[in-house]
Amino acid sequence: MANSSALSKRIKRHVIGRVQEFFVATSPGLENICLKELHGAPISVGNASISGGGVTFTGRLPDCYKANLHLRTANRVLMRIGSFKATNFRRLDKKLADFPWELYLPADVTLLIHVTAHHSRLFHKKAIIRHVRDSIPLEMLSVEKNGALQSQHSPVMQQIFVRVQDDRFTLSIDSSGELLHKRGLKLASGRAPLRETIAAAALIRAGYTGKEILIDPLCGSGTFSLEGAMRALNIPAGQFRNFAFFDWPCFKLSRWAFIKRQAQTSSIKIKKPIIFASDKDPAVCQALKRQVSKSGFSDVIRIEQKDFTDLSPKRIMQQADSAEPGIIALNPPYGRRLGTFKESQQLFDEIFEKLKSDFRGWKLALIVPDKKIAQKIPFKVKSLPLFHGGLKLTLFFGRIY
């Protein structure tokens, strides 16, 4: 009991009571969007800046909870837990020997250790992993399995990230768990699902506020529609999932419950459709209907089996009881993803003709695989490079004229 009490006091003093440094990892190109999310309500951290591969900010643990709950364009949130210089393994072992792992890791944990090393005399990743692993008290771990320290008794998983740059080691613990694009919503994914973080960034960049009509005419698994509904209803991105920080020794359930209640009081009720999803594949539409019903979004999202070329934006505006055009978001199939390259080129030609003839005045979010396609777009657009599943994509956005 005495040891437990002493540990609780140390956790309160060194982890809960201190301002911590966090790193939000994003997909390349999304750093600025994520930075604006951190600066805006309801997260509102003041000290945030873009750093290689993401955004850093300082704050207390509740700020980390809020970032995981509310960020729509982040991949994961790491908490920095240590930094030191080591030019050889003897020095590394000495630094690690005094590291207070018990402040950050639960007992009997399954642990994954990731290492990146650049411009360092210590660069052998497997050796670094071994030395870090050996510094963790054995009572906190069980056996090694498939490269992970696998607990025999507990399903608790934690990840440690070790970054070595110019002989300086930075230790971080992952607060997110599964990547944050996994919202905990989808029953199943389509053949070529769009990541939720990419869809959210595309909608944000195109100016979607959640108050205007959103058309998702090549809906597939419905990523644009589901992301749009969460924004329209002011539902946090992480509302339906769990996070790795739930198992941290410093985690306070009461504080987390308070943050969740705050988010729920800000939710918006909408009783008419403002998001219109469609696809020519009936099986796709039926699957999305089941998903929308499960998520409780049936009042907001209307789903219809229809070819894109048959859509009538005027009819959709009447259904939404809106006199103002909204946003149309498209992630068309392309040669490297679905169908042949020739078929995708023909599809893009049809899309541009339809947009120019029927969607004048609407905002556009269009994700394409080849920036050269911009040469075919018959109206002015802006562009943003995106990276998705190893592919280099481009988001084109603007107003259709």
C-alpha cells in the first residue's frame, strides 16, 4: 500500500501536475489544417507549431484527451516522456537505467517499440529496441512474441516511439492506440476506402462548415457522408472509439467523463437531410444505409441508388429546403485503384462536364491521382498534395464557375 501511495504521488507530481509536450502526427500536407484545429475550439491550445511530420503543442493531460477526441485530421497524438543524448550503448543504458517507466506504463502490458534514427552514431534499430526493452522492469512485461513484448494476462497494448536525431534520443508514448482515422463507426470498408482524416481535410479545405448541403455522389463506403454528418451534428471525431491513454497510470476517468459531457452538450440535432449520398451500385447503397442507421445519422444522410450523371442539384436543394448551393465532394475511382486507366479518364471527362453544366456556384472537393488532370478541369481551382496508402494524390478545391 505504501509503495502504491508513493507511486500515485509521483505520478501526480511528474505527469498529472506538469505541463507536457505533445506531438500530433499527420499525413504530409495536413499539418496546417491540423494546426488550425488545435488552435480552434474546443481544443484551443495556445502553444502549437508545425514540426516535421506534424504539429507540436504543450499542455496538460486534459489537452491530450481533447486532441484525441476532437482532431479530425490527425493520425496519432504522442506525449514526449524523455530526451537525452547518447553516442554509444553504454551511455544509452545509463540514461535508460534511471528512466521511470512506471509513471507511464501500466503493469503487465503488451508493448511495441518503434525506432527511427537519422544522423546518429547509434543507428541499428533492432539493437536500440533491445536496449530500451531491457531497461523496462520485468514485472511490467511478460514474454516476447512477434517482435512485441506480449502480456500473457492483459490485453492492454501500449506503444513507445524512439526518435534518434543527431545522437539525441526522444522517447514518446502513444496516447491514441489505433490510428485516429479509425473513428469506430464503419461496419465494413469498400474496395478502396478513403481514410477519414483525408476526407475530413478535403471537406475543411473546401470550406465545409456542416451547415450547408453536402453531396457525396460516388459514395462508396460513405466516408465523405459520415465525416460530413459528424461535422454537421458537431460530434467529435473520437466519440465512438477508445484510446490508449485509458490504460495509463495517470488516467482519471472522472476527468475524461467531464470532457465527453462537455462535447455532448455542444452536439446539434438536425431532423432533415442535408447530406445526400449516392452510388450506382445497389449493394454499396444498402451497406451504407445499414451503416448510417447504426450510427444514428438517418435523419441527416439520405442515400439513393443513382448514377452521378443523373443527379439533379436543384431537386436536392428542394429536398433540403435550401435556396443556397452547398459542397460536392468526389473521390472518383481511378486506374491504379479501380477499373482501368482508360475507364477512369473517361469518367473524369464525364464528371467535369456534369459539374460545369449542373453545379455552377457549388463548392468542390475533388481528390484525383494525377495532378495533370487539372489541365482538363474547365474552371479555376486550387490544389493541395495528399498522401493516401502510399499514393500521391491531389485535392482540387474551389467554387465551380
